[in-house]
Amino acid sequence: MSNIRPIPEHLRAILVLGMPLIGSHLANLAIGVTDTIMMGWYGIEELAAVVLASTLYFVIFIFGSGFAMAVMPMVAEASENDDDQEVRRASRMGMWLSVFYGFLVLPLFWYSGQLLLALGQGETLSEYGKGYLRLVGFAIFPALLTMVFKSFLSGLERTQFILWASVCTAVLNGFLNWVLIFGNLGAPEMGVNGAALASLISQITAFVAFGTYVWLAPSFRRFSLFQRIWRRDSEALQRVFKLGWPISVTLLAEVGLFSAAAVMVGWIGTKEVAAHGIALQVSSATFLVHLGLSNAATIRAGRALGRKEIDDLARGGMTVFVLSLIFSLITVVVFFTFPEEITGLFLSPDNPDRSLIIPMASTLLLISGLFQLVDGAQVIGLGLLRGVQDTRSPMIIAAFSYWGVGMSASYILGFPLGYGTEGIWFGLVIGLAIAAVLLHLRFWKKTLPDLRTTPPGAAKAPHI
């Protein structure tokens, strides 16, 4: 008989897991904000180069992070079955695939100058961007390996270290930026290259901290995570790859959707881009709460799958969905009540364009209220499906919803129908709403019934 836990127990477990993950996501956001502010103090051309180059880095990084994210539900399921060997195998092959991907994309960073020129950027911007990417490109290795460690710890429901390590990394990155960009404390003034070096050192430090913790902490010694790490495990490698590449494509589709939306807003005007950026920054910060809850949903679903308690999995899934919905409704109320007060924080009172940008940004923030409802719902759906290791169909749903529907709607509403930036945002809402509906239909009407009738049992390979 299935052991169905009471809702308060699910709620407590989700919050204990989710709050540190939300905090770590906010710390990572703080790194990007700090980089932008400090480069803005240094110079406008340098700021533009770092924004462009870091965007390119992020797209390449996020595309490779699917393998690390695949480790999370696999570790959660194996840990629930007390299968330490399977935990080790999945984590180790996640590291293998992350390093392989890093070597695969390293030439893109090294020859980024030519790439930026081919994308129509000026010579000065491309030269700055090349210098930044040649340095920060090497951070792809520690960054992806740190993602694997985070997935390993999350799958074991050990998220407190993730929070504090992320906060310390954000503080270190800000300090190193101040030293290396401006040449403080006797360091040479390095400008753009200083920002890149700060990011590289911060990522290496985070990797060392996570690796040392996983290696030396007594509670993790039984996993022998680094045991014979040089040995290929073909069966586990194949399973991590099979689960991870659809996650990578899904992430790329979502990042591409917002990048394309920004490009379309750029066709309208500079002030519209500024308003779009302000509203998106606010929405991104609140979205991280839903992302943390989605990560918690993945872990809890993976553990319920390991116990083969599908009814309990369903109750936990509904609990995290309702929790996300409640936060969305609170966000809607705040956005609708204080739109100008929130957007006004991003521009100085003496900015000559303030009177034009703030009303536009405030209107987009009102639309963002609807945006929050559907974006939160779709990321929770993705998290639940990843937890039960269903990633290929969600990839297809995401690609269709984001690009087939969302991007088409944004273009049609923004330009042929003449609604401009507001139309582009409404198009995003439509695409994300379709994704939310289809993902939840997939989970509740297809995946869960299938699990009830044929609970999966993973075949184990010989010890490696």
C-alpha cells in the first residue's frame, strides 16, 4: 500500500529544500548585477562588451548544463533506494560529460573575436569581447563541474552548503571585480579583462570548495565519488546523456526565446529596450523563487520515484504547484499595486529619459503579473517531469510552445498588429501559458498514470 504523507510534511520538506536553492539562485543573479554595475562605472564601451560577451558565455554554458542537471533526479532516486553505487556512477559520468562539453566549446571562446565580428559587432566591441571570452571561457570547466556537485548535493537533500557557497562566491566575485577592474589594492587596472579574471577565479574557488566538501565530509565518504574517476562507465554515461541532452535543448529554447524578444524590442527603440530590461530584471528575480521550488519538485519527485510511491509523488507535486501559485498571486498584487515605485528604483531621479521609460516599464510590469502566473506554472511542470526522468517530450513541448507559439505571437502582436513592446510581452505570456498547460497535462494525464501501471525499475550494471 502506498505511503501518502500529509500535506504539511510535503510543505515542510519543499521549503527546507527550496529556500536554500532560491537563495543560491539569487546569489548567482547578484553576480551578474554586480558585474554590470561595476563595468558601468568603468566605461560604457566596456560595459557593452561585457554584457554582450557574458550573454554569449551564458548561452554556451546553459546549453551544456543539461548533463549536470540530469544528475539531480538520478541521484535522488538512487539515494532513496540506498544505492550508493548508482549515486556515484551518475555523478561521475555527469562530470565526464561536462568536461567533454567544455573541451568541445572551448574553440568558440578562443576565436570569439571573429564570431562577434560575424554577428555584426564593431571592431572595438569585438576586441574587448574576445579578451573577456578568452579568459572566462576556461571557467566553463569549473562552472559545469560545480553544477554537477550542486546536483549531487541537491539529490541528497543537502542544500544548505549550496546556499552559503553561492553567497560566498558572489561576495568574492564582487571584491575581485573591484580589485581587478579598477586596479585597487595595488593590482593592475585590467578593465574588461579584470572582470573576466574575477569570474574565472571565483568559479575555480567555488569548484574547489564544493569538491573539497564532497570529498572530505564524512557523510559523503560512502559514495566514493572520485573512486576510479578515470574509468569510463558506458552504461551510466549513456543514461546521463540520454536524460541530459533534452534538458539542454529545453534550456536553450527558453534562453533563446527571451534573447529573441530582446532583439525584437531593439527594433522598436532604445528607450523601449531600457524599459524591457527593467521589467525583465524584476521578473527574473521573482522567477528565481519558482525555479528554486522547481528544483525542490525535481528532488522530491525523484525520491518518491525511488520509493515507488506514486500517489505520494502526486500529492507532493500538487503541493509544490499550489505553493508556486500562491507566490505568483502575491507577486501579481505587488506588481499591480506598486509598478512605478518598483521600476523607478532602476533610474536616477535626474535621468532625462525617466519620465518616458518609467511608464513603459510599469506597463510591462503589469503584463509581467500574468507572465509570473504562467512562467511559474511551466517551470514547476518541467521540474516534476525531470524528477521522474521524463525529459524528451517536455523538450518537444517547450520548443513548440516557446518558438512555434510564443515567438510567432510576439512578432505578430508586436509588429503586424502594432502593439509594440507590450505585444511582444503578451506573445511571451501566450507561449509560456501553452507550455504550462501542455507540461502539466503531460505530467498529470500521461506520466503519472503510466508510473502507476508500470513503475520503472532501473537495471544496474556491474560495479565499476
